[in-house]
Amino acid sequence: MLLGQLDPVYIERLLRTGRAMRKLPWSCSMFHEEAVVHDILRREGITEEATMEETNAFPVPPPMMALTVKRPWPLAFLRYGKRVENRGWRLPDRYLGVPIALHAGVGWDEEGARVVEDMLAFHVGERKARDWLADLAIEPYLPGSVFAVAVFDRCRQYDFLSTVLNSNMEDPFAFGPYCWHVERFAALARPVPCRGRQRLWRLSCEDEAAVMRQLPAGFVIPTKR
């Protein structure tokens, strides 16, 4: 098989599951350029035999989904150790264990800001609560942009009474009704501006490429069939 005869989806599968995935820029259109594909394979030292082996082992990953988070919750993720996302609906099982982009919305959650302040004062101390208020004034992230990527490993309905009776101390950021627990989290050094939407939504190919280039090596782990 000649490199120029490789199917574009086949090449995309290689780049998104093989060694080149986290190193090289890619977009929806680049796979149709034979010269680009040839150069990528040559630079990465990937032979056609390795291409066949890797693409047979892993399915084509779906487009990256995104979740818009109201401000100031992105700040809690970035600087205050928030690793639970609270929603009124359950995260579908098919999105567990896959990267989801976290997008900072332009709306402001005033009640949420007070909740974090009170939670920090109670669990950590007044000094941390004052730090939170100071950070709110400078907002160290870009509203209307993807600021991080998270991998959720489980989603469960929050049961306050059961938690208290079993003396099982819950994450202070968990209050439900559905708690999405973060297994892996990677903040982006350069937030990617884009328009948010409700519930889970798809990133464009260009925005996904800008996000993927900033992920640390090994963050995206393909899942075998």
C-alpha cells in the first residue's frame, strides 16, 4: 500500500491513537494532503506495518466533547483543587474515561462564589477564603474559552444522609445532585477561545487541535476494543 493511498480516516486513527497524536498539529482537512501525511509518518518513524498494527488495535476516537462551566467555577478547578463537577443530570457512561474539554462560560454564578468562600473558610481556613476573594478580582483565566481538559471516571448521585451516617467524608466540592468525579485533569497554558453551549457539545476540529497540542504526554490513553 502506498502512503498516498491510505484512507484519511485511517490516517486520523493513527495520529489520534499512535505516537504522533500528542506531538503534531492536525485538523479535518490536513489528512487529505498526501505530502503532509507522508511527512508526519516519516518524521515519527512510523512504518506502514506499524500503522496497520496500531489502527487495528484501537477504534477511531470520537470528536472531543466540551462542557461549559459557569464562572467562577473554572477558578476553583484551576487554583483550589476542585475535582468534582456537580450537575442536575447524569454523565452518560460512554463519556466516562474519555477527555472532555472544560470551557469557561461568560455567565457569573454569584451564589457559587459565596458557596466556595464558605466552604474554604470551613474546611481550610479564613486565609484561604480571603485568597479566593482576591483571586475573584483578577480571574486568572479567559472567559469564553477552553481552560482545561478533564477525564471523569465515575458519576454518582449524591446522598447526603448516607454520607453522614456512614461517616464517609465527601469531597467538599461535591453537593450534587449528580457528582462527576475527575480522574485526570490538565490545565491549558493557552486557553482556546470558542463559544460555549448547554450540556455536552462538540469542539470544532480546529479548536480540538489547539487543545490537544497542549496536553501532556500520556494524558490521552486510548482504550482497546
